Amino acid sequence: MAGDLQPLFSALSPARKRLIAVAIVAGGVTIGSQVRNLVRQAQSEQRALCAEVEASRGYGSSRRTVRIAVDKRFLRRLTRILSICVPSPWSKEALLILAQGCLLVSRTLLTDYISRVEGYCGSTLVSQQFSKFWRALMAFAAIGVPAAVVNSSLKYMQKQIELSFQQRLTTFLHAQYCSNRAYYAASTLGGLTHADQRITEDVEKFAASISDLYAHTFKPLLDVVLFTRSLSRTMGYRGQFALYAYYVAVAYLLRAISPPLAAMTAQEAALSGAFRAAHQRLVTCSEEVAFNDPPAGAAEQLILNQHLRRLTRYTGLSALQRGIQQVADGYFVKYFASVTALLVYAAPIYLKDPAARGSQGELTRDYIRSMRLLQNTSRGVGDLILIYKRVTALASHTSRVSELLEQVARLVGEDAEHRELFRKNVSVNHFLGLSEPYHAPGEPVGAYEPPPPPKRSLGPTLRFHRVALDSPDGTPLIRELTFEVEQGKSVLLMGPNGCGKSSLFRVLAGLWPLQAGEITTPEKGKVFYLSQRPYLVTGTLRDQILYPNPPRSVWRGATSSEHTHFADVSGGSVPPSPSSELDSALEGCLRAVELEYLLVRHGWEAVQNWNEILSGGEKQRLAMARLLYHRPQYAVLDECTSAVSADGELRLYGECIRAGVTFLSIAHRPALKRFHSTVIHFDANVSKTGRGWWSETLEESATPATASSAPPGLLSGGGSGGAATGGGSSQAGSVVGSRRGSQATGN
């Protein structure tokens, strides 16, 4: 078609030719202006989408947008991350990087040699020296073997570097994330959003990006240096420098018109994390949603579709900008660069005297070799020019991983109660102090004595002294709470929902900060907590009872340093070694909670999805079997038998008494009073009583084993002596209501 148009164009007058040229230039300017407006509209829409997402998270317009750029801050962050990935010059990662560097040098040298062989083959073929051509062809075939090995090894080595970086960085994050209850502060206290995505996907993307950047930086630079030297024999240095000047100008041009690639990559990752979090939230709350479906299912569909639309629209706009950018990249770096390279190569030959140009065979040899080297040089320079894309993508991944490291380090560096995080994200009033009790208008106000400052200490018993507690919204719940859980004399907490029972347990465990008063607890390992929703670890039936010891398969695969770390944090204890005595003891625990049929059904070694195959009552019984195995001095039980039948609940408490465990329990069934010495009633009425609680002492029984009140099965196998172990005689009997402290207030 070009040949058909050429005669028509030649027949035009000069004026019409000028008019066509002006029209083409004007059309190009118009198209360029439209493309620029299209890019601006896409970026404006992306900013609107980001603002909508931030507003939906509750940040509003006050949240400061962090600019992601290749600057000193990026270099500091990258240096810190690389110091984690490559801890020393003699580490495995450093040796992998060195090995890949050697492979890259080998590949460049092989490419240079292959270009000479190709040129020699072309020269002998054109000059019809077939014997030399066949020898050169055999050499070409032979050199292809090491070249193929080197090329494959480069890809393998790059993947090994990526995996090593990912393992090193993720292991470092795991060590911090699982320290100082940072995982709890991240998820429950709002200390870190989308922690799962950041630790898995973001770290993986960073490792892939940095390993890819090394291969696409070192090799192109090496190609340019070595091939420039080889080309100097046929082209000289002047023509090559002219070609490099063109690339420098193109690099500045492309950098100037490049969209914000780093910010787009980071925002796409954030939108992807939000979309996945929405699905995860539906999985977690599926039962609550299903209760109100319809129309709850349709409402969740709208929420998921909104996240999907944001993600796809933002990604589509990013793809549009990248596509426009790639048009300029492809033309200036690939096609027009080839035109410039041919011009640089042909100009000296064209300007040379025809007699000095050499024979046809020599010209063919030099052309083939030079074009091969020029192609590789142009590709190398093009890779170096386009490296800004990889660097900006790396900057986005570096930003997210660095923020992850900084936020996890902040959580680890906080106090054990994460008081500041609780104040910011949990407490509505953003205040850790206590509110004064509410008094109705006209009601006389007595003297208000401020509670003592918060203090935690270690001691032989569980003890609360003048503890005060407010709900996160600032509502006073408890004042002057004082009682002690002596060994063998369990205490039961009762009261309506929202009165502070579970909040008190969170404060006791250190999950929430102590606001006022003093709490004394035994040392680690002597207090065991069971919640209403038992946690079942991934593993065998044996692993469920041994938890919080790690599953046996995990312990076997752990390193010696990991064994040492676990022993340090667990007070020197390690998981028990497999033995028939251990299995016999675990079987006794299952029998005590009436779950021996699980052993018959699944055995000790089968790995099951226990959360799926066990009912709520079976999960709570299994958690009680765990408690019976560990036999702590104290057990803090937060409605841990609420899904068990009333008779089964009595048996479970009786078995724990035989094991010598003393409870601090939350429960609603009055029948459980017989296993406790004292009941603390929470009434959520600080404004009237001034304290929000009152105590009830249970009269001790004259008989040692609560035989008159417990069902016959409760005492089977243990006898009265077993029930008396651990203070069982002091925890049973009839109830005598005797209020202390605040009962005179008419509560």
C-alpha cells in the first residue's frame, strides 16, 4: 500500500504537501492533547476513588497522603530491609547474589562470543567457504549448550534469591508479630490493617521485585560496558556515544511523562487487601448474616460488589495510563532506537571512500556481528532506561513492607498492655482515666475518693485490690473491686450482659490496660485461660490437648534456635516426647470430659478440621480436657461451658476440682455456685451503688465432697478423697446470701 501511495504523494504540488504536513502535525498535537486530558481525568478519578475508600475507613479528609517516590527515604527503607534479607557477607543470600553475578558475567561473555561466531558464519557463507562454514556451524551448536545452561541457571538463581529474601524477611516479621501480643494489638486493637495480606503478599511481591531488579540492572549495565568495547573495533566510540546521548534524552522524556507508578501499585495492593478483607469478614460473620437473610445476603452482595468495582475501576484506569506510557516506551526505546542505531552504524560506511569499505564478505561479517551487539546494547540501554518502572514498583513494595516493619516494631516496643493503642482505637473518649460516677439532678453527691494508680504485681494468689474499670465508651462499670481467689476457694462472677465481667478478664490477662487499682497474679504457667470460643490448633487430636505446646509435626520441623526461643518464652518447658504414658494420660483427660469416642473415631494421629467436625459443646469439652492435662494452679473461665448441657457442665467442674484447679469463673447457671466459695455479683449500676458490685459468701459444707448436690456420675472413679483434693470440701454446700460492703445501699 505504501508503494501505491508514493506516486500519488509525488504528484502533489509543494503547497498541498505542506498543507498535508501541517494537517498531520496539527492532528498529532490534537491527539496528544486529548490523550493528556484522558490521563488527567483517569488520575482525577483515581484520587476520588482513594478519597472514597479513606472516608469509608473513617479517616475522612484529614488523613495525610504519604507520597511514594524514589528519594532518600526510599533508599533508607530499602537499606534497612536489605540488611534483614542479607544479614552478613557470608550468609546464604550473599552467596546466592554472588553466584548470580557470576552467571550474569558468563552470559554476557557467551553472548559476545556467539555474536562473533554468527558473524563468521555469515562471512564464510557469503564468500562460499563452505568448509569453514561447517566448522563454524558446529562451534555455534556446541556453544549453545553452556549458553542454555547459563540462561536456565539465571532464572533458577533469581527464584532462589526471591525465596531466600522472602523467608528471611517473613521469619523476622513472625518473630516480632508473635511477640508482646502484637498480633492481638494489630487485629483487635486496630494497630495494623490487613496484617495477613502485608505479611504474605506484600513481602512476596517485594522479594520478587528486588530479585528481578538485580537481574535487570546488573546484566544490562554489564552488557553495555562489554559490548561497547567490542563494537569499538567496527564502529569506534564516537558513533556509540551519539547513540547513548539519544538514550539519555529519551530517558528524561519518558520520565517526565510517566504516571505515578509507585502510588498506583501501592493503592492497587491496598484495594485488593480491602476486597479480600470484606470477603473474610463475611466468612467470619456468616452465621450472624444468615440469621437476617433475606435481606442481609443482598446487603453483603452490595458491599462486596462495591469493593470489586473500586478495585477493577482503579486497576483499569492504571492499565490505561500504563498502556499509553508503553506506547511511548515501545516507540522511543525499541523502534526509533533501532533506526538511530542503523543510522549510527551506516553513516561511517556511507561517508567512507568506496575503495576502503572492504569486501562484501567482510561487510557482511561486520554487519551481522555489529547488529547482534547493537541489538543487545540497545536492549541493555533500554532496560536501564525503563528501570525506573521497576524501581518505582519496588518503591511501592518497599513502602508497604517498611510500613509493616515500622508498625510491628511499634507494637512490639509498646508496653505489654498497649495502653496508647487502646486509648486511640478502642476508647471512644481517647482517655485512659476513669469517669466519675453519674449522679441524677438533685441527688446528693458524696465525697469522691479517686482510685489508686494502676499496678500489676506477682504473688501466690489471684488478688484484686480497689480495681476500677470503665467500658471503652467511658461508662463506669466497677469501682473499688477488692477480693482474693485463695487456693482451693474458687470465685464466681455473675451479672447481666455488658456489666464488665469479660472486660475484667481482659484486664486480668493484660489484653486491656489496667485503669486503676492493683492486680496480683501468679507467675507464668500457673494461670490458664479458657474463653467461650475455644481455639483449636491445626493438628491431631493429641495436639489439641497439648496446646499451647506446638503441634508435634511443627516441633519436629523447627530449628534448634526456634526450640531454644520457645523454651525461653515458655519458662523452660518444651513439648512432651511421644510415649505410651503420655497417650494414656491424654486418654484419661478425654474420658473425664466424655470425649473418648473421638479417640475411637479419629485416633491420635489423624489431622482433621476440628472446627468443622466438632460441635460447640464438643469444642468446649475438648478445651476442658486441655485444662485437665495442664492442671494449672488457677483457671480463668469465661463461660467456657455455655454450650454444654447442665449435667455435663457439673461433671466438667467436678473433674477440674479433682485435678486441684481453683477457678475464677464467669457463668450464668446458679447450679455452678456449689463449686465456688464466693460469688461476685456485677450489677452495672455504679451511679446508684457507688461500686457496681456486691459479694455473696457461700457457706462451707460439713461433708468433704458435695455428694448431696452433685450427680452420681460426677464422683465416679474419683471417690470422696479425689474430690477433696485441691480444696473440694471448701467449695460446696448451700448458699447463704450475705452481702458485704455495698449491700447496705439497697442493692
